Amino acid sequence: MEKKLNILFYIMLVLAGCLLITNALAQDNLSRTVTLSVKQKKIAEILTIIGEKGKFYFSYSNDVIKTDSVVSIVSSGQTIKSLLDELFHGRVDYKESPGYIILRPTPYRLTLVPDTLAGPGNVYYISGYVYDDFTGKKLYNASVYEKIRWNQPLPIRTVTSSSR
């Protein structure tokens, strides 16, 4: 009985080690460097070339991620993440999975531009605007949350503007 438990223990140990190694190898695809020189090719073709060089695949929906644009790109020792940033201009988010980099639309990126910051002690009064980074337009009736306590709204929740 003890011998069977020892064998089972070693089998489980080997399987766990294999899973950890596979996971560790797959999780650094974005930090790999690649040399690339491509002229006038569709982004979909460039993704295929990058995937072949990195020995992984890209996963994305053609309906959501536009890959039909024709671009030229030259890279010497640039990370795959920085290449993707250059190709998609920050509009695509990346998630790694064993053997894959999953491309998905980036959630809204917003910027708070304060006009004034004032307040005694730990209390601050902020007035200003929230802008959509992609469109450059002001957002109206935006809720602002404190980063440290993200689940609790600030005492002044709504940022409004009288002029639209």
C-alpha cells in the first residue's frame, strides 16, 4: 500500500512540474524579442509571422480586431508587446494563455484633467473634466473613484459641465 502511495505521489509531482514549466514558458510570449522587417502587409499576415517566430498563435475575432489594414514595420530586437502596441496604437489588450496571445479590445481609457486641486489635510476638492483618450471628448456625468478605495465613490461623485 505504501509503495502505491509513493508511486502516486511521484506521478503527481511530475505532472505538477510539467504544468508549471508549461505555464511558465507560455506566460512570457509578450516579453520575447523578435526581429522583423515587413513592407505593405496586412496586420493579419504580420501576426502570423510574429506567431511563427515566437512559436505561438494569436487568437482574436475579426469582427472586433481589425486586421485588414496594410502596414510596414521594421523591428530589431523589439519585444512582441511593443510591436503589438505599435501595430494597434494601444487599442488592443493582450492576454497570454499557453501557446496563445489573445487579442481583445482595450477597455475605455480615460484621463482626469483637474482645473483645481485644493483641500485641508487629507480632504481634497477636485474640479475638472474626464476625457476619453481615444476620442478626446469630455465625458459628462462621469463617476470618479479614489484609486486606493476603488469600490467606494468619492464624496463628490458626479463630474458635470455646463457647456457641452
